[in-house]
Amino acid sequence: MLRGRTNGCTLERILPLRHLCTNRADVNLSQVIFFTNRMSGTPKEEVVAKFLDASSRGNEAEVTSLLSAVPSLLEQTDSRGWTALMLAARSGHTAVVQTLLRHGCDRSRVNSSGQTASDVAKFWGHQHVSVLLGEEDGDGVGLENYFGAEPLDRLSAKRTDAAWLEDRKKHPGSVFLLFSDLSPMLHHDQQHLCRLGYEAIKDLLEKPDSLLVFLGVEKRRSSTTGSERALEELPAWFAISSGEDGAALLARCLHGERKCSFASSPHRDLLNLSDEDAGVLAPARALLAWHRRYAFCSTCGSATVSEEGGHKRRCCKQQCPSNRGVHNTCYPRTDPVVIMLVVHPGGNQCLLGRKSVFPAGMFSCLAGFVEPGETLEAAARREVCEESGVRVGAVRYVSCQPWPMPSQLMIGCHCVAVTTDISVDRSEIEEARWFPRQEVMEALLGGESRQSGLILPPKQTIAHQLLRHWISKAANL
Ligand code: ZN
Ligand code: MG
């Protein structure tokens, strides 16, 4: 990277193009750059390097003047795919980040390691910058975990209003997401759920093996115009599951148009969605999976029927005890799982384990279901001890992630170990090891550690985020 002086830097060093701009000594930078642009269409490499360098050093004045001369610099990258925004975020330069955002910089771009500018800021512990970069979701809070976005207002009070739901169902603006065997219909870009209108699915609704779930309405503040909308203007979203096979559904609803298909592997295909669509998919898939497994009453064995927009199942036998009072057998379930990043008492290593089904080289955080009558802390300590033999002291909650495969809530914690000897329970995991911070950092940044070949789970998993969170707290690295 060019590390030239900022003011008084010679034009020759920035742009070796004297032949284009005559021999006039007083030619200014923007004129030179203008010529450069006309010749090549894109800014010269040297200008890009200067711009990126200014961003990473936090020189806001230089960033501004270069941008006003060459607006197309905004989205230029270095050889590793880093934009000016990422470089400024890496060093916590708030003023430069604000300037770049004001110029309309795309904050969702990723570098060749798959990180956004917000990821970079979090990684290096610049909370103020990550908050700035996270403001696009409207709440001023950056999204932490995949599947965790809440793009819809669940509007739970309307679930018991059958007339309102019936009216919304037939509304031309309503959105329907179609599922076959718990797989959603996806656009060919694989990043979006296929949105169907009432006309496309109305025949399907008549079939006895179809099930409709009300997911909510779009939020009052329009994400496109920013204006507040009245309740009746808000498009309602539904999920439908059908007993028909995928090919028949594609033919029925898309009339042979080949723009959509059903996800074939949930664990692979459902991790490529946009954050918003992942946030819609999580409740939709978890609810549909619950309906599929709870067709019969767990109290008396009679058939059950869906009620309240798909958020309740009622037993068909009137005298059934489940129909008197409130029972958790009637409502969708969420299963709590604790997932732990265990830090060595020395602070510089963490405990990771691998299951035999993991790809070669991959290790992840230990995890397990919370048992009845157990606190999160007790569950975390018990699971770590059972799986690795390591004893844990302090347990601290970090963040959580809905995981709709089928309906877990992954509760992410950081734990501090009080013992270090490992003794693995072979029935649960194949191997557990202490990994130095440096190896974890290499694996996070480059996809794999050069020293140990360590591979970590992808960024869509809370295990990845727990590791990132731990690394980001050491700003000296
Ligand atoms: Zn019953
Ligand atoms: Mg376990």
C-alpha cells in the first residue's frame, strides 16, 4: 500500500501520467484524476491505493477531497477485497466511516474472507463503529446472529381474530411462502424466499393436507420510503406447507416458470439467505415442523387441529384435560440449548470439540440441551464436564440464536475453565482440544489456521460468533 505524504505529495507519485496533463506544474489533483478517468473508465490503481490508505489512517479530509474528485473510488477494493469502509472500520475511524456512509457507501459488501465492515469493526473491538454500521436495521442495534432478524411484526393479538385473518389471506398484497417437506421454495439466487400471492396458492389452501401459518405483518415504518403505514396497509405474511411433492407444487404455483426451486439440504441451503429472509424463515420452519410432529394430542391421543393462525393446536376430544386451562402441549415448542466457548484459565486458549460427522479439520464450541429444572449456568457446566472432563467456573451469557432445525434456541455463553485436563466422552464427541488464540484468529480471518489446519463453523452459526466475540475483546492482537 502506498504510504505517501498526504499534502504536498507529488503528482508523479500519485499518478505517473504527466504525458496526459502537459508539463504545467500547477495542474491540480482533480484535473489529473479527471483525465485518468476519461482514459480508463476506472480510477488508477495508485489513486485507489491512496484513497484506501487515507481511509485506514483516518484522514477524513483527504478521503473527502479524493471522493469529491473521483466518486467511483467509494466501492474500490484492495487485492483482498477490502473497501475503504472496512479499512476505516478496522482502525475504528468514526469520522471516515460517517463520511463514507454519507456518500452512500454499500455497508453490506464483504471482503474475500466474507466479512462486512461491521464484522471487521466488531472483530477489532470498535463497538462505536459497529453500532454506526448496524443502524440500517432501524433499531440502532447491529444484527448479531443469523436467523435472529425480526423483519415482521408478529402481531400476536390478531391470531385469535379469525375474520381479520381470513380477510388478510385474500388481500392482493399478502405474501405466501410455500414449503414442501419443511423445505422452503427459494429463488434461484438462493438468497431469497419465493414470495407468492393469493392467486398462486388459493387452490392449494382448499386441500386437506395443506396448513397455513400466519407469520405477521411488515413493520409499520416502510423500509423503502421510511414513512409510517396504517395497519390495514401492512402486507401480511403467511407460510403454507403442502403434502404435494416439490415438482407438482412448482408446476401448480409457477406454471412452469423456472425461477424457483425447493431447498434440497436444509443445513446447507438455508444458510445462504439474506438476513431478513433468514429471520422470516426461522419462525416459519419451526412452526411448520411443530405442526408436523404434533398431529395427535400428547394427553389423550386424539387428533388435534390448528388454531389461532397456526400458533396453537387444539385436541378434538372435548373432554380432554388439555382443553381445560393452559397447557404447553397446545403451543409450539422451543428447545433451549446452551453452547459454550470455554476459555482456558490462562485466558489465551479456548476449548473446542469435534463430532465424527464434522468435515475434516473442523472444531466447534461444545453444546447441549438444557434439562428440565436446570439453570443455564448449571447446564453449561454439566455439558462441558460430561463432554470434555473440564470443570467450568464463571458462565456469562453473550447472545442467542433461533435454530429452526427444527426448533432450538441456541443460548451462547462464555465460560471460564477452572481445570484443564481433557477426558472426552467418546459417545458425544470424537476429540476436544485447547486451541491458542492465534490459531483461532487465523481460522476466523483466513478460513483455516496455517499452523493446525483448524477450520471453524461458518459465520451463520453462533459458535463462530462466540469465537469472534472472544477474539475481538483482545484489541492488542
Ligand atoms: Zn387430547
Ligand atoms: Mg451433551
